[in-house]
Amino acid sequence: MSAYSLTKTRFKEGVWEGLLAADSGAPTPEITVDFDGRPVRGVTVTETTEPGRWAVEVPVPQEAICDGGQTFAIREAASDEARGSFTLIAGEA
């Protein structure tokens, strides 16, 4: 089981943002995000000034902005373990 945890910080201007935390000295993890069975491009994981903390940014692709609910699955690549998810709901169901 992974020692990483992910907490949402905000969603603004089409970018979901979160804080990934682990024990000090843990390596920078690779994060993947899937939407509708496809990987989301442009996901970034940036080290913060605090050891064991990384800022995660997930740009919402234009094709996800449509009627209904769209769910994004956030995973740690090495273990394929779920770290979190978020849902975008717009228009008619």
C-alpha cells in the first residue's frame, strides 16, 4: 500500500488542483489521470517547498465539457493505486 495521499485544493479555470503528500524523503510519484478510458494529457506533479509535498494539476480536456457527468480517475502509476477522483457535471444529464 502506498504512503501517498491526495487532497483537492481547488478547481479553477479548467484545472483541477490538489496536494499530494507523503513521508519526507519519498520519491516524486508519477500520477496518471484517465477520463472516459483515455489518459488526460498535461498532468503535472510539481515539488513544493515543503518536503514530501507535491502540487498536482489536471487540465480538463475540452471534450469533457459536455452534457452529463464526466469522472476523472487519478492513480499512482507505479502501483496503479487509486489516489482520488473528481466529477464534472454540466448541462443536461
